[in-house]
Amino acid sequence: MTVLLAQISDLHLDGSPRSTERAERVMNHLRQLPRPVDALLVTGDIADHGAESEYEEAARLLSAPFPVLTCPGNHDVRAAYRKALLGETPSDLPVNRLHLVDGTAVLMCDATIPGRDEGLLEQRTLDWIDTTLAGLPPATPALLAFHQPPVALHHPLPDAGMLQETDGLAALLDAHPRVVAVLTGHAHTAAASTFAGRPLIVGPAVTWTLRMPWEGDRPADREQPPALAFHVLDEDGRLTTHFRTVL
């Protein structure tokens, strides 16, 4: 079965009209598609300050007729995220979730280090990924999603906050060939690379777009429209990604 997933990232909701309008624009675009997506992945930095009010707004804005799967980013705060967005008891434990979308396993993973920009998949999260993947039915394809990319993207801003200690993740991918690709956010630029022999897709940001060093001295382009990615996982296990801006 072919699965269609949308991915947005880095909403940085802060209660301002600008952040709200950009998120609303993207969500309205997704809601109005002639063919609904099978799920929406939101890869972190949902809130800008980690306040409960920002997650309450996120819960309203992200309401949709399709499943919305989230993971936290470095701007997110686990306890407030759990309480106001997920409706759970506040906790500082990593927020890791398995979702099954039309026969595809989507693991939304917490790679945050509270108070830090760089990311880390803690050993308990790596153990959870390993156990979860091992427990899936045979021939179930899987996608891993978290916030910070595990490779350099050739800009000093995201590269200063990339995923740390990536050997454990690489070993997991070697042990679990069912993982089709790794999906991240954080960099505010649509990008495609590889990690441990798998496609690595970096979703664009809703809030602003990163300009690369060869594009000039101004790193943050706040005039670019919000953007998103569409991922198509076909019956051959091939992932194809299309990037779109939302005018």
C-alpha cells in the first residue's frame, strides 16, 4: 500500500499573529487537499518558549481530519508539551511514540537535551527504538523521525546544534534494515542527505527559511513563505519526497 505523509517542522508558536497565521496557512492547505494525507508529522520546535499557552494554541492549530504525529525539538519543554499538547501527566521523561499508518511504522523520537540546542538520542531512547523495531510484524517498513539532523548541513547555525553521539543510531540502522529513512527538522531548510546508508530528509520550517552561506550574509529569510514536505512511501519500499511552499 502506498502511504502519503506530510511533514512540517519548526512552527515556533509564540502567540504572535505572524506565527499563528503561518501555521494556519499550512494547516488549511493540508486540510483542503483533494487527496488527504494519511498522517502529518511535526518534527519539533512546535513552541518557541515551551509555554503551556503555546501548546494550547498548537493543539488548536494542528487539529485535523487526519492523524497528527509530533515529537519535541530544542525549543520545546517536555512537561508542558505533555500536559497541554498531548493531554498527559507532566513529566520530564523523553517523549517517544510509535504510530502505525496504513502498515508503516512511524517512530516519533525525542532527541532533545533540556536547555541545549544540540540533540542526543539517550540510551533509553535508543533502547526503545531497538525494542520497538524488533517487535514489529515482519515486512513492516519503518520511518524514524526526530528533530536535530545527525549530519552536517554546511551552515554554522544548524551544524552547531546537530545530533551528537550518532554511533548508536548508526548501529541501530545497521541492525534494522526495515528502516526506510530518517526524517528531521531543526535546520529551517529543506535538505536531502544520507546517514548510515539511509536517506536523510530534513523538513523545511514554517516560521522562517535559512539562507545558506553562498546565498548571502543574512541567514534568516523571514519573507519566504512557509514550506512543507510530502513523503510518498510506495509498495516497493521506496521513499519519494516533494517539497512545497504555501503562498
